[in-house]
Amino acid sequence: MDRSTRVICKTLTQVADNNEAAAIAMMRATEAVGDEVLRQQLLNAIHRLNLDASQLRFAREELAGQGLKRA
């Protein structure tokens, strides 16, 4: 795997990790929210962050797999 592929894979992993960390922080904050509409909006945003993290990890694995095939 070349250097640029490794850098992209590392960046994808970092962004996925950040999304997951933000989702956890938002889950904790959501527990304290009394407004049901706001609570649902936060839960939807948490869901999207986790979906995005999964997609980023999948893209990273695909990219890493292609890089290994070329080597």
C-alpha cells in the first residue's frame, strides 16, 4: 500500500472515530433533554453519525483492500 493510500485510510478512520465520539456525547446530552421534538432530532442526528462512521470504515476497508491487491 502506498503512502497516499495509507494517509487516506488513516484519515477515514479518524473521521469515523470522531463521528462515533460525537454520537456518544450527543447520546449523553440527549438523556438530559426534556423536549421530545428536540430529543428525536438529536436521536436522528446520532443515527446519521453512526451510519456515516460505518460507511467511512467500509470505504477504508475497500481502499485498503485495493491497495493490497496492487502491491
